[in-house]
Amino acid sequence: MPNREIHNTLHVVPLIVPIAARTDNTAIVSAIIDTAGYNAAEFVIVTGTNTDTNATFAVTVDAGDVANLSDAAAVPASQLVGTLTQASFDFGDDNECRKIGYIGTKRYVRVTVTPSGNDSGNIFISGVAVLGYPATGPTANPPQ
């Protein structure tokens, strides 16, 4: 039974917004997340019912200091909590969540999910970024 509150210490923002089914291998590039004012970042990917029977989905994380991520570089494994393999999934991972944390020094971060073999069905993917340990609190509700 929960006896502690985290409501006022978390800030949740859209990472990958839900859209109609994706039907090809186009990379799904998340929103750019600004981590300013927070000391923790976790990215959560949510799968729906994926009807393609051979699709796989590789996850990567990029970071940089420019707001449009024109300086984006792949985040080294030493700055990730969890692994890219653990965050990735395949056609059999329906209605599940995957997560990966970022502990690097760059201000802006994004996640990319790259499908492969998505040639005969529909895939549904969404996600949120959870920012925590704010420099000031409580965090806004609803999140801005």
C-alpha cells in the first residue's frame, strides 16, 4: 500500500504521442525533452497491440546542448540506466512498457524507436518522459 507521495516531485511530458497505427519501418523520433531544472530523466515507451508478426523495434537515445538537437550524439551506455536492449521490443510485446533512464550532462534528450520488418501489420507506440528531483517544487499540476 503506497504511503509516500511522489506527485509533487515528478514532471511528466509527452515523449511519443499516440497516433493512428504505424504501418512501415519509418523511425519514430520522440519529442525533444528539456531536462533543465530536473536531476533525473526516465523515458517510458508503451506498446499497444502490434499485429505485425515479425517486427522488431530498436531503441536509441541521443542528447545535446542545443534546443533543436542539431548537436545530437548517441548517449554512451555509461550515461544510461538500463540498456538499449532492455528498452527495445518485438512483435510479441503487446501492451507492455519499456523504460530507460538518462544520467548524462546534456540538457536536451530524445528517444528514437526504429522498426524493422514491419511489413504486414499495424504497430501502436506511445511514451512519456518522467522528470524527477526538481530544483524547485512542487511540480506543476497539470504539467505544463
